[in-house]
Amino acid sequence: APGSPSLLQLADLVLVDSTAWFADSEAGVDVSDLASALRHRRRLRIQYRRSAENQASTRVVDPYGIVAKSGRWYLIADDQGNGRLFALERLSSYEQLDAPAALRPSETLRTRWAALKERTEGQGRVSVTVRLPENGLDLARRILGNRIHDVSDAENGWCTVVVRYPDIESVRQLLQFGDHIEILTPETARERISQLARDLVERHSTPAS
């Protein structure tokens, strides 16, 4: 209608980033419906469950758009002025409010995504390369989730996987794979996992006191 604000193009609201974060999950809301709703540039009231919580909570957010990252969809929005990634499989419902979205001047979906992506990837300062049997990849996804940065094609039944950790000490998580894993690099990670394994052997070589 004359005088009404023009709708934004979907290309300004949906961004597909095909580079690897390893995830395999389904969106909890219809992505196309949400994308269409975002064209109105209004605030959203969402029901969202954080990964560490059992129940969803209600929050009001200012959305920039949605991003697809290796099979997982995210709503990119400001939550009380702070940029956030909301995984759509944990977003159970949303409602458009009458108020326009309060977005940062000169910021777009792409600039907000770039900043959030850099912040998220910056949490993994140590890249650890490991070798896993191909049939162990499903277990790796469940245990490691988004810490997996890259997975090679299988060769002779084995895959090379790059895992990102905030520090070397975090490699103790890889003990869950038992003898189905080998750390290739860096050498400091190999040494740490070797020391942890020796400590386990020593602790279990005598009866418990």
C-alpha cells in the first residue's frame, strides 16, 4: 500500500554458510515461515530452550535474519542489545510484536553473523587433529558436537577429524573414545593424553583401597 514500509528481500534475511561446523539436526520451527515473518522487521517474542536448560523461557529479541551452518539453522538477533545465535531446533515458537526491531545502525545480517562467528570460533584456540574409525563418527558427533571443525573423507576405514578446544587440557574429553582414537597433532596434545592414560593405568593396576 502507498506509504507503507517496503518489505526487505529474503536475500537480506537468509544467509547460507556451507563451511564446516559439524552438526546434524532439524529445525524446530518452519524456516520458510520464519524467514517470511522476518521481512516485516518487527520484534519477536520467542520461546527458547538453552542447551543447558530443560524448559523453554520467553524472551523478546530484535532479529537480523537466519543462517544455515552445516545443517543447523540459527536465528541471529540482539537479545537486550547483545548479539546472540539461537539454534532453531531449540526455538519452539515465535510471535511477531507490533514494535519494530531495534537494530544497530549500519549493521546487517552479514555483519552480525561475521562478528558472532568470529566470537564463537575464537572459543576454540587449540586445533587438535585426531584419527577415528569411520564407524565412530556418529559417536564423535554426539560427544564433540560443534567442537568438530573439519572431517576428512574416509581412507581405509579411517577419518581425520580436526577438533577445536580452548586449551590443551581439554583433550581429556577424548579419553571417552578409549582405544578407538589416535591424536596426531599437536605434539603437546599427544603428550597430555599419554600422561592421562598412564595415570589411569597406574590408578587401576592395584586393587582399590
